[in-house]
Amino acid sequence: MKHRIALTALFVSAVITLTYGQESSVKPKPEDTEVWQPVPKVVIAGKTNAEPPSDAIILFDGQNLDQWESARDRSPAKWVVSGGVMTVNKRSGDIRTKQKFSNYQLHIEWRIPSNINGSGQSRGNSGVFLAATNGSAGGYEIQVLDGYNNENRTYTNGMVGSIYKQHIPLVNPAKKPGEWNVYDIAWIAPTFNEDGTLKTPARVTAFLNGVLIQNNVEVKGETNYIGTPSYVKHGAAPIKLQAHGDPSEPISYRNIWLRPEGITSEQ
């Protein structure tokens, strides 16, 4: 019996050795790590980074406000359109897109007037709400404000390029009043569990004038002027532009387009 057990053990050892030797002799091939599916769809890029690619939704092309409505009551947007530019009409309030969006890439250009006056938060204040969750109130704001050369002193989590009251921008590449600034933003919308609790938070990556200012930051909740941010369950939402109501000359916007991932029409 002892001899039989010894022979069995010797046989198993030989098989293991032979198998290991065969496996170690197999050389990896380049094809082992090649992935062929899925094939990304073809998108035709614009001639410049400012021009919309072939799969973009044009939200403002300088002609009209057909893609926008009043955030207050959903009546037609009443901002001023002239010379390919739309300018804030503070008397008519905020405007928002008629369509709702989930995740997207957004391009938007904005200008602080050259004859701006005021100081702090009253110096060309507006904002891009990346998801406007409750009409004229609520949402997640990236700040629009004069910040050229740090001459406009204000709290840094409320300066140009900030995720308002949450994330200070990494740097300040703002141009001087009268020149056009450009935001390129990647927005990842939050998701929620059935019971309304947060499943995954919103995230933002943003460039101002081609310079990274927010690097995949985790949004803490909806923008609050007073108090800490928090989440309330929502789905796809419009994008909102703010009419802050400053006494200073109003802000202008142009060339707004978006590459969506999952959109719905406003119901």
C-alpha cells in the first residue's frame, strides 16, 4: 500500500510538472489583448475647437432663442438677440433649454462687457446651471463672473470657474472684460436609488479658455447661496443661464452647443 501511495504521488507530481512546463512555454501574442468590439461611431469634428462636431445639438447659433424658454413660467425666452449674440435681459429672468439632458459635453462662450462696474459678486454675475432641477430655483452652477487678473476680489469658491460654493478653480485663466471667454464642460449627472437616496454623485470636468479648471470633481449637491449643498432625487434636467439682476451692464452668450448622452423632450 505504501508503494502504491508513493507511486500515485510521483505520478501527480509528474503531471503537474509537465502541465506547468507546457503552460510556461506558450508565448503570449499581441492578439491576446486586442479588443475589436464595440466600434466607436464616427463623429466629424469642427474645423476649429469652437465649431460644433457632427453629432452636436445647437442650442444657440446666433439667430434666435427657439431652443430656450423662461425658467420661471416656460413662456418664450425674452433675452436680446443681436449680431449673433444673446444678452441677458434681467427683467425677464433666467432662461433654460426646452430639452432635458443627462450626461453631456457642453461648449458655451460668454463675455463680460468692457464697461463693467461694481465689485465682488456684483461685477458681471451670471451662471451656467448644468442641471436646473426646479424651474427658476435649484440646480448645479458653474460661476460666470469677471475674474480678470484677480482684480475682482471675491470669495474663491464663488469666483469665475468655481462650482459655486463648492469647488475653487485650479487656476484663473479669465480674459479681460470685453473679450470672449469659453467654457468646455463635461457633466456627469447624479443617479439615485428608488428610495430617493444618492447612488452616484454628479461630477464635473471643466476648461476655461482651454485651461483645465475643474478636474473630475465630485459635486456635493445642488447649489445653495446659504447653507450646505444637498441632493434631491431628479432625472434629466434642462440647462439654465442665470439673469442675476446686477445693476451693471448685462452678460452676453454665443455659440452654445452640446453633445448629449441620453436626452428627453420637456414634458
